[in-house]
Amino acid sequence: MINTFDAFKKFKSRLELRDGEQKKASKLQQDARALVGEHFVIARDFLTGSYKRHTKTRPLKDVDIFFVLDKEKEKKYLDNPLGLLEDIRKVLAPVYGEAKVKVGRRSVGVDLAYDPNDEDKILSIDVVPAFDKDNHYQIPDNVLQDWVNTDPEIHAEEATAANKAFDGEWKPMVKMIKKWNETQGKPIKPSFLIEVMAMQMLYPPFSGGYVYELKSFFATAADRISETWNDPAGLGSPVSDQMDAQRITLARQKLAEAGKFVDQAIQAERNGNQVGALRIWRDNVFGDMFPLS
Ligand SMILES: Nc1ncnc2c1ncn2[C@@H]1O[C@H](COP(=O)(O)OP(=O)(O)OP(=O)(O)O)[C@@H](O)[C@H]1O
Ligand SMILES: [Mg+2]
């Protein structure tokens, strides 16, 4: 039988990015670049977002690919951010399929065909068109109907620093909490908000145990989910701008519930019911990537 410590170790390794996934992501980037490059002048392109920071959950979904367009050659879009998203959609749709390509809030999403049994599968990519602006970028925002400023490099540096201060366990824990959020139907939206909250809430040093760190995270997050959480780079709109009153209530309820399940798992283990404890972690908290054996 596996103990909780080893179960978490295995869970953590199941959430780690695989070589095969990185190869696939790189190929998808090349394919998208070739296609987008037929219609737009691209200055630079790179994989970014939680994928690049190693805070994305598996299986990989919505891998962000940034396309920084040539500001001079594509200047007609500078006053038309939503038109840019639509024109990117028009380029991708005939190749990937009309029904598979959708304009999202700040990107164009492409659902990919995949083999469900493939351990390295990638479910979708997000193509993000961008322009250089000062030392950062501007990207279209469909909700604000304008450009929004962003700097993924600053987010990446901050995540790396947080991870280092937390004994290398910050990124694994962020992935675990994002996995919890997914299995609960995403009460916290967007999932980047979890990362932003975790910068303040997973407070170093790492105590040495995931169980009590999670218990503490769920309790503090339930308290603080109603706050305004700004872009940690100080550039974009508040990361919490989709959390309206209804979502806050639901998220708070789910976070409180998660805390109770953690207590139940701790209690089961104390009572010598190891199998029961693992069942709670899997069935009520993290879903089927959490191992029972
Ligand atoms: N409000 C914001 N202001 C500035 N930059 C933002 C904001 N929201 C997101 N970003 C940047 O855009 C990137 C892509 O956003 P996205 O919503 O895909 O988040 P993500 O971190 O990639 O999470 P997921 O795992 O859900 O894909 C983020 O990683 C972050 O660097
Ligand atoms: Mg993303």
C-alpha cells in the first residue's frame, strides 16, 4: 500500500511536463508560425503562459503561443485589436476546421485532434497576437474591447523566484491547486488567478508537507478570494476581473469544502484508514491523476 507522502510524490511527478509534450508543443508552434506567417509579418514568436512557466496542468490544454507582429508592416491593426483576433481566426479556421477555431478573450483558441491514450497529448493551443509596446507587449482583449498590456517575462521571473524561495515546491503546488480547480468545474477563473494568489499565500519557507500547506492555502484563499488581485507585473487589468459576486460565493464555498475534505483525509489517516485517506484526496480533491497505489 502507498502512504500519503508517496502518493503526493507520484501525483507531483504526474503533473510534470514531459519531453514528448515539449516536442509536440514546439512542432505546433512551428506549424502555427508557418501558417500565420503566410498572412502576417511576424517579428518574433514564442511559447509562453503557464506552459512556459511550468505551472500548467496535464494533459496540456490551451498552450499559449505569442506572435509578436511587425509594428510597421502590420500597423493597420494598431487601432483594431478585435479585427486582429478575427483575422487570425480566419487564417487558422480553414486549416484546423471552422468549428475548432474560436476567438477567445485574448487569443484565438484551436482545438486539436488527439489520441486520448497518448500520454503526450495536447488538447488545444491559444494563438496570441501581440505588438511590442515600450518594454512589454500589448495584446487584444475582447472583453475590454481594447489592447491590454502584459509582460509574460516578468510573470515567469516572479514564478521562478517564488518557486526558489519555497524549496522548489511552489510550482508543483500551484499545479496541484489548479488541478483541484479543474476537477471542481473551475470555480476560480481564470486559473492564472490561482498563480497570482499563490504568490502571496504559499508563504516561504515550505513547511515540508503538502497536506498542511494545502489546508492553509484553501483556508486563506476562501478568506481572500473577494479581494482585487492585480497583474503582478503591474501592467494589465486586474487578474480577478471575472470574479463577480456569484463566482466569489461559489469559489468560497468550494474552497471551504476542500478544506473540510483535507481535514477528513487527515482524520482518516490518523484512524489508520490509509486507503480511505487516499480515496478522499482522489475522489473529493484532485481527481483521477491522484494515485491510489
Ligand atoms: N490580467 C492580466 N494582465 C496581464 N497579463 C495577464 C493577465 N492575465 C493573464 N496574463 C498573462 O497572459 C498569460 C496567458 O493567460 P492565460 O489566461 O492563458 O493564463 P495561463 O497562466 O497560461 O493559465 P492556463 O494554465 O489556464 O493556461 C498569463 O500566463 C499571463 O502571463
Ligand atoms: Mg494559458
